[in-house]
Amino acid sequence: MSAQEPSGRDSARAVCAALHHSYRSLRMYPPGHPTPEQAFQTLVDALTLHLDQFGPLELEVQETQLVYEDEDVYSFPGSRDNLAFILFRDGIRTVSLLPGMEARELRALVDCLAQAETLADLEHDLATALWEQDLPHFEYEVVDPFISGELDLLEGVLGELGETAAARQAGAAAALAVGETEPTTVPADRADWQPEDLASVEEAPDGNQPSGEIMEQTTSEVYADFAEVLLEIVGSNDEETKGDDRLTSSLAAALGELLSLGELDKVELAVDRLEMLEKEGCQPAGYVGQVVARALTPGRVALLTSYALQEAGTRGERARRLLEKLRVWIYPALLEVLSEAEDKSVRRLILNVLMSGQGVPAVYLEPLFRDKRWYVVRNAVHLAVELQNHALLPHFERLLSHSDPRVRREVVRGLSALGGSKAASLLATALRDDDAGVRTLAARGLARHGGREHYPIVLEQATAKSLDTRSPEEVEEILVALARLGGETAVQVLDKLWKRRLFGTRPLAVRTAAVRALALIPGQSARRSLEAARRCGEAVIEQAATQALSDLYALGSSKPSDAGKDNAGVSGGRDDRSGWDGPGSE
């Protein structure tokens, strides 16, 4: 690199400055004003130059600055317009802009940044807004602000659930005032057992009804004392109480009401004690799960989620810990909340909880694959991939015909993450999809997992007339897959693609992509084609070929003077593209 050429850090500074001016001008000027469009075009040019010369732009997000390769490349202290601060306060700690990023994606990113100050609640926080845009060439890492304590919590999330909890508390007080004494049986299927049932619980072991003493205590103390009595019964090791459904329902009701009243510490202690008693043999195996599953109905899971999202400090942390601790017993309730919640921050939290540990068992996911809501199906696919369970591939095969391309894209991402011969076969099928995004992801996955048997279908795409009309990214992925799967067989096809013809010369984007793909093929014939491209007389093609040969020689520890020798040990002029694939940003 000559002294006049910018370094990667200088280029990163230019991109960050252009991004700052682009999103800031979008906020400052009215729609239709030329300044935002001019600023955006400057950003497009700066980013394109960086990605072409230096590859992915990976930035570390600090509180007031952006860092590239351990050096500050952006800082705008003392202002709410600070791009770093806007990202940092929503928990975003790294961002990466990847090669192939289109103007559409970049514009969506700028729009999200420009609207960041108007996102007044967690339903519209920046990280969620970016996730909803489904940007395949923009990746970011988000930390949990509720556990780290770095961010101020926003108010107003799930207020309706708070009103529900208040109503239940009022119901409990009314029940205590009534003071019913007639014994009733708690039905086994009543997971939402109401507070007024508390007064009808059978006598404690000492024969005294607790209601007279309890009525003098607060509502939370009522349920805490009631749970304590029931735990004593559970721990009595009495054969008559083991597996008793009335005891299970009553204990679940007490814990559920404690949760509704926000007594999370009492709930956590009670569950810990139940686990200990089960281990000691006081109740049959699986008893804790029965109690917890009845106590944490979907409504209470949603309420616990609201505690985790709204409450600062210890209570919010305890709510998150409880969700993760109880996860294995409440999969149905968690998945129902995930499916029904309109609040995107709730769905994101539930997804994180479900993906912790070993992931969601397949039996709970299979019904979601048939849900009519596209985002429910997409989330189920994402969770299924975490299981690495190839037995779910028949569901993936069916979902490749789903009407919504967002589902099909997630399926293809999942197939690429799973790998294997069956997944590769389905990826080959997806190459004929109507959606360009699906085809692009499928070609990328085949380059990683495909075999020689998939070469014909990739060849079909590479030689189709419609290739000329496809996006540069899709063309790139198809030709990379062609080179990876075809090897020497693909050289002749790629050679024809980059060369000028008397009639029907391919677009420049196709020709340069063909040159770059040749660098992935070891051997003499690919090198000869690249040498010819380097001397073809077209500046753009010559430049692409020179770079490709340089990469090829570097990987093969060869020098340009070795061009005539066989270089069969070279694996390709590009890095392994496996790092380009993976689940979308949720």
C-alpha cells in the first residue's frame, strides 16, 4: 500500500463520520430535502470503498466512542447525537458491516438510528428495531442491560399485566374479608386457582383453621404463611400426602399468588425447598415440576417477564433468574407467551430464556411449525436449530414451501447451521425459490455443505439467463458455490463468464464475480484463466484478477514467477465462507 492510500483505520473513520452525518441530517431536514440523500450517498461510497479494500467493518461500541482495531475512530462527546452513545445505551456492544451490504440495508440502518430518540419504550428500542429489519449484512452483539445494570430502565411495558396483578391482590383481600369456612375441593385442572379459595383449604395438621390469625396479616404474608404450612405437609413424608392432587393444586396456587404480588424471593425459596424435599423422597420424582407448571400459567409467566423488563436492581435480576431456573418446567407457558406477546422486547427476552441450557425439547416445538403467524414459525425454527436435532428436518422440508419468505429464509439459515447430507439436499431445493434472499442463503449454505451431486443444480443457476438480472450478492454466492462444488470442472464455465463475447457479454458484476470465484479453485487451469484475465485490457477485470492471483499466491506460499507450476495444494483465494452464515439477528 502506497503512502497516499488510506489505512483501514482512516477508512473506518470516514465511514463512521459519514454514518453520523447521514442519520443526523435525516433527523434535521424535512422529507424531500436533498441534504439527507447527499449524505446517504456519501455514506454508501465510503462504506463500499472500505468493504472492497479492507473487508468487514467491525466496530467495538463504547459509551462515547467507536473503536476499530483497538483505536478510536469515532467520538462525539457531550451530545445526544453521539452515535456510540445511542448504540451503547440500548446494550449494543459490537457492530459489523459485512461485504455485500446493499443500499437498502444501509438505508434501513440509518433510518433506525435516526428514529432512536423517538423510541420511547422497550417495544421500540433500537436493538429490537434493527432485529425487525432482518439485515443479513449487519451484525451486532447485545448485552443484557437488566443484569449488567448499565442502562436506565424505561417505563410502561406491560402495564396491563400490572393491573391484572393489582386486581388479583384486591381479590385476595376480598376473600379474606369474606372468611369462608366451608371446605371445598380444589380441582386438579385449575391452574388459575383464585385467591378466594384460600379460605377453604382443609385444616392444618394441628386441627386449627389458620384464617382467624391470617386475617390480621398482610395479603403477601397470608400466602407466605399458607405456603409454609403446605411445605410442612410436603416434608412430613406422610404416605397419604405423597402425590396428593389437592396438596399440589393448593401449593401451586399459593406460589402463583406470591408471584403475582411480586414476592419473588419467597417463590424462589419455596421452589428451592421443594427441590430439596423431592430429592429426600418426601414426594415422587417430578413433583416440583407439577407444582411449578400449575403455578406459572402463561399470564404469570408474562407478569414475571414484566418484572424482568421493568424492575431495576435485585428484583429485576431475580425475575430473570427465576425464568431461567424454572424454564424446564414451563416450556408450554413460555412458548404461549412468545406466541401471543405483542411486545417485541418480551418476545426477545423469552427467546433468550428458551435458548439457555439445552434448548427447547422438540415435542414442544412441533405444534408451532404449523402456526399461521409467520413470526411464531420463524421463532420455532430458530429454537429448533439450537437443538441440532436432525429429526426435525421433515418439518424444515415442509416449511420450504411456506408462503412467507421470512420463514423460508430462517429455514435455510437453519439448514446451513445444521449441515449434513439431508440439509444439503434441501438447500439445493431452495436454490429454485422465488425469493432472492432464500436463493442467496441457499447458495451460501451449499458452498459449505454441498457435494459433487449438487453441482448440476448450481450449474443450472450459474448458466441461467436470469443470472444477469440478479443482485451482485446472489451472483457472488452462486459462483462461489459453483467453484467450491465443481473444482476444475467449474473453470471452463467461469472462464466463459468473465470473458467478453461478440454477442451477449455478461454484466460487469457477473464477470468480476466469476474472476473472484476462480481464485477458490486450486490447480493450473484456474490460474491460467486468471492470468488471462489479468492481461485482458479491461481495468476492472484486470484489477479483480490481480487481487485474486495475489490471494492465491499468498495462500499457496508461491510467487508470481511460479505461475506456470501446478498449485494443487491451494484451497482457494478467499477465507472459508462458513463465517458468513448463521441465524438472522433477532
